[in-house]
Amino acid sequence: MPTTRAQCEQYDADDPLAFFREEFVLPEGVTYLDGNSLGALPRGAAARVAEMVETEWGQGLIRSWNDAGWFDKPSAVGERIAPLIGAEAGEVVVCDSTSVNLFKVFTAALGLRPDRKVVVSEASSFPTDLYMMEGATGLLDGYQRRLIAEGGLTVEQAIDEDVAVVVLSHVDYRTGRLHDMAAITELAHRHGALVVWDLCHTAGALPVRLGACRADFAVGCTYKYLNGGPGSPAFLYAAARHQDAAEQPLSGWHGHADPFAFTTDYRPADGITRFRCSTPHLLSYAPLEASLDVWERVDLGLLRAKSRRMTDLFIELVEQECAGFGLEIASPRAADDRGSQVAVRHADGYPVMRALIDRGVIGDFRAPDLMRFGFTPLYVRYVDVWDAVQVLREVLSTEAWRDARHAGRSRVT
Amino acid sequence: MPTTRAQCEQYDADDPLAFFREEFVLPEGVTYLDGNSLGALPRGAAARVAEMVETEWGQGLIRSWNDAGWFDKPSAVGERIAPLIGAEAGEVVVCDSTSVNLFKVFTAALGLRPDRKVVVSEASSFPTDLYMMEGATGLLDGYQRRLIAEGGLTVEQAIDEDVAVVVLSHVDYRTGRLHDMAAITELAHRHGALVVWDLCHTAGALPVRLGACRADFAVGCTYKYLNGGPGSPAFLYAAARHQDAAEQPLSGWHGHADPFAFTTDYRPADGITRFRCSTPHLLSYAPLEASLDVWERVDLGLLRAKSRRMTDLFIELVEQECAGFGLEIASPRAADDRGSQVAVRHADGYPVMRALIDRGVIGDFRAPDLMRFGFTPLYVRYVDVWDAVQVLREVLSTEAWRDARHAGRSRVT
């Protein structure tokens, strides 16, 4: 029996997370399937931002560094992220960008394996990870990069006794492929290597168990599934066992053991604080704080269950409703092996996505031929999955996308 | 004839910048002399922030990367900062923090002088500059640091043919001492060295002529005199002549020549864009944009004239009204030699400042004995200078500060 819209409505009626949709502002007439790139606006964010601007800044002025907790914001928000990624208290700090934080932990990890000169990553990594690794090793002597790639080296082949650090995306930004964090971390450790996990497409999409997996370091952004707003600060995780030996070169005064002593020499703070650099971009924390008020009430097991069911449903409906239009599912077929997004190949994927967006179904596109659809369990409904596939079928069957072939390229991540 | 409050009122009545005060929100009962640490809230900021949150993010969602100009924000805001610091179009970008930007330009500058292994700075630098230099040279081989210090090396002694890069604060964060940018830059160039200027306490306090001084690189924050809000993004200047040879190691995807090609290898963009790293902290730009709407209308010559007159007046009034209480002016006496702040030493400076703050006169304190008072010409009045000194006299003459000795330490910059 094919799935019907009525069944999707029933799924929504039975969805224990359905009420969270009310916590978000969503534009009229839009089916938003790009929360894996920029999450939607939490309803409480505008008021929290206004409070920071008008009360903390406008009235409190400089006094808010103490009185409004500004100085401790990176650790205070870090403590709230920790349970979402399976970290303990004192292992997470929120500051700077994912790229900058990757530079910190990658360089720190290299310092913990000074006698090894090979670094490993994947050709399919989000490129900024590769670029930041290149920037760091470019300052140092004699490092060699080994890339895992389809048709090339496997993870098992790439990691041996020469490897200092492995940097991997837990969920692939294009296909949504999910790595086995526990197994790969164990493999790396068996060879004496350390692993940095990029959780950009993981945090808020599925439960992560950094501690249970014995992860070494991790970074990730807060503006995708975590709904922190455009350019909200990134998180950085360093396992407690590594912190006191780890040295990171972006050694600004907020990472100093005694920042207000204003000494001429750097002495890193104990613990996770040494991974801070300088004055936090405070206003960019405010919406994230409102979003974390929502996240505190989310059961991550239910979140993952809904995510799996929505992505399964999307794949099923694409095959049921859009057969014969040249689509190919590029994401893993087994829900166990993917995050909360589905990528679909089409030779004219770019204009097809343009046509979808023109009709209110917002996903995005990655060259050369991938359409990405993200399913954020807190505010996407099963009927949205149904409706998106219907619009996709309409665009393909009428060839409406032919008009969109020459429109400007979508620039988003 | 001693100066009177009536005269200060007359100065305000004659002040051609007086009307700018209306552009700022200032709390009732506060004389705010800490705009050199965190500028006041521009009246237009809250609306601009709300627009970015509610319209650009809430309604535009991912589409705002193109439609609202998010992707180009660092260069668009950089173009607006350029005239305030004497830079040309294409020489300024706004992103990340001052510390992170210092790391970029310092490391890039070292790369332009590969055969030299000495770096020069001042013991009195704001410490994060020293710490970031230490972080960068710690990754590299064989660098030696030379510090200019009172009673030690002079600028002239420190800079010779071994020096690769000199990092100096244009205005000293404690005393307000102003360096001669043209003369020192020329001295360094004569010896083949490059100079990085830290403009944190300069931008928005006085006109800067980076181009005319043949400056190489500069960084600075936007949340002090520029009123961009707590943790607003920092600016980075690279002289056009250096850009194409300069390589900086925080080589994230927003600095790539073709960021949406998603290649595995880094290729820097032409021009100033290569100094960007990654996704900008967008919300933190919004108040700065509102502030720059004000700055566009400011005559920097008038600004400097008022700044000199206010700081002169403050010094004069402190000596006139507070003689015999153990105060010592720690800033240069000649207005030509200082920025827009005055530092005053007192053995019990910390509790004195606490007592001032309790009475609504907000400055700040730097160990061991410096009280700092900042004079922001856009919203501080001459009568504020008068009133602040009267409160200072009251605190000192009644020894009211004795009660404040054990209060918590103010943690601000």
C-alpha cells in the first residue's frame, strides 16, 4: 500500500515532539528543509536579544561583564551544550567559529603526538576543515596529509602508527553519511593516533556520546540543528584527560590563567578555559541561549527516532512519487548510517532546487548534482515531507525547472 | 581664574558635535567615562538587530546569505570602517576578534620577512597581543622576542636589521600614550621591518592615516569608541601592496578564491578577502551597522579637537579640584601625545574607582593603581567632565572609598 498524506497527518498527530514546532517562527508558505544549514528562529530569541541589547548593554554598559555574566558566557553556554553531545561538565566551551576552533584543537592534538608526521582526513570533508589543517601544518615542518576517499584509501588503510591526528566529519555534509564514532576512535587509539570529530551536522540532529566513545577532541557549529542564529559561536570539546597537556596557539588573554594580571607572558588556564581566545562575540550568543531553553526539554532518543522516520519517509516517498525522473538517492539507505538529511542526485539538480525554492520548498544544492534536504525534528512535520515530495514531483513532471537553469547560484552551507 | 561649571555648560552650548549625544541611549544618573572599553548603545541599534533577527533570519532564513548580503558582510562593513582609519577601498575586512586578526596579520607579516627572526613589541602592550605573538612564534622555529620597555630598550634601539615584524599599540590601553605612527613606520621600513598597528584604542577616538603613514598591517576592535556592541567583530587592515604576497594560516573557506567550489586544497582569494576565515558572526555586526550610520556623519577633525579639549579639561580640573589627595596624572600631559583617555594613579585606585561607580561615574581600573577615564566625543559632554571631577573630589575628601576596598574586582577591558 502506498503511503498517503492522511497517514502523514496521523504521524504528526501521534508525534511526541510535535508541540515543539510552536517554539519556532516559520514563514508563511514555506516548507523549510534547510535547517541543516541554518536553523529556524526560536520564538524566544528576539526577546533574549533585545534584553541583551537594551538592558545588558544599553543600561548595564561595562558593568555587564560581571553583572550579566558576559565574561563567563563561553563556559556557561558550553555547559548547556555538553549534554547534547555526551560531554561532561568542564569539557565544552563556546566561542569563535568552527574553523578557528578546529585550528585550536588540531594544533593542540599535533602537539600531543610530536613524533608523528602524518595527518588523516577525508576528501569529502567540509573543505574548511582541510583548509585549516593545511594552514596549521603549513606553519610546521614536515607534515604529510593522507586523504580517505571513495575508490582510494579506506579509514582502516589510512590510520597506522605514523598518524598523529585524524580529523573526521561525524555526519558528511553532502550525503549525511554517519561514521561509527566509537569504532573509528577505538581504531585510531589502537594505533596511537588522536581523533578530532567535526560535529557540525550532528549536534542537535542525533545524540552523540563523545565521552562514551573516548573521543579526544570535537568541534561543531550551533547555527544548524541547534538554531543559534546566523554565525552563532561554535563549540569546542576537549576530553578532560587531554586538557592539561594540550597547548593551543590562539593563546589570547581569555585563555590565560590570570587574564586580569596583564602579564607579558602567556600561561594557559587550567581546564577547558585554555581553549578560549579573546572577547566573545556576545550578541551572537543571545539567540543560542533562547534556543537552549528549548533544547533542555528535548528527549534526544525521541529526536533521533523522529529523524530516522522522517528521512526514511522522504526516501520512500521520493521513490514512490518521483520514479522515472532521473533522481538517485545519494544518502545511505539504512537510517543507522545517516544523519538527519537526505541528498538526492539529479543531473539538473541546481535548477530543480531553484524551482523548488520558488515554490516555497527550501533545501539547498551542492555541486555538481546534489540536492540536500534537511529534516529538523523540532519543527518539520511528516506532512511537510509529503508536501515537499509533491512539489518535487510537480517540478519534475512539468519540467518547470528549465526556467530556473540560469538563475544565480545559491551560496549557503 | 579657575574653570567653573558654567564655563563647561558654555563649551557644550558651543560644541558642534553636541547633537550626536541624542544618537545614543545613556542610562539615567550615569556619567559614562568607559566608552574606551565598551561604547554606548546607538539609538538605532535595537531596530537594526531586530530587523536582522526577525526579518533576515526569521523570514528570509537561508536565503538571506544572498538576499540580505550576509556573505559579503565582512567586506561591506570593512569598506565603511576604512575612512575612519585612513585606508582605501579593498584594504579592510571586519571579522573574528582582534586577537585572531592579529594572529593572521602577524603570521602573514613574518612570512614576508622569512630571513629575519626577531619580533619586537612593547612590555606595555595590551597583553593579548603579546600572547598571540607568542602563540604564533611558538609554532615556528627560532624566533626571538624583543620588548620595548620603560627604562629598557627604546623603539629606536629595538628596531634593527634583524627585525622581521614590530607590533605596537598606537594608543596605550593604560596611559593613552599616542605613538607617532608615521615616524615609527618609517623607522621600521628603513631597517626593512614591517609594522602591525593595534588600533583598539584609536579607531573612533582620533583620525588615523594608515595609508599616508605607509602602514603595513593593522587590527582593532569595534566595540570601544566605534560603539559596535559587546564583542562586535574586529577589523583587519592589510596595505594593498602586501595583499597578494601575504599568506595567513587561518585559511578557512571564506578566504578561499572559490569557496563554493568545495575543493580539497586551499587557494587564497585575491585581495583582502584572503584574511577572512569562516562564517561571520552576523548578529554581532548588526549594531555596528547602526553605529556606522552615525559615524558617516562625523567630522574626525572636530572629533579630535573635542577629544583634546575634554582630556585637557579633565587634567586641569583634577589638578584644580583634587589637589592634595595623592592623585598623579599618568597620561602624557601634551594632548598631541595621547588618545582620548586619561589615566590617574592613586595608591587606593581600586576602591576609589568602586566608590565612583557606586556614585554613577563609570570609569575603570587597571592594576596596580591606575584609574582610567575615557572621553568619547560623541556622547560625553564638558559638564560630564566637570561633574565627574566633583564626584572624585567628594569620594577622596570624605574617604568614602574606604568602604569599597573589599568589593569584587572589576573585570573589563
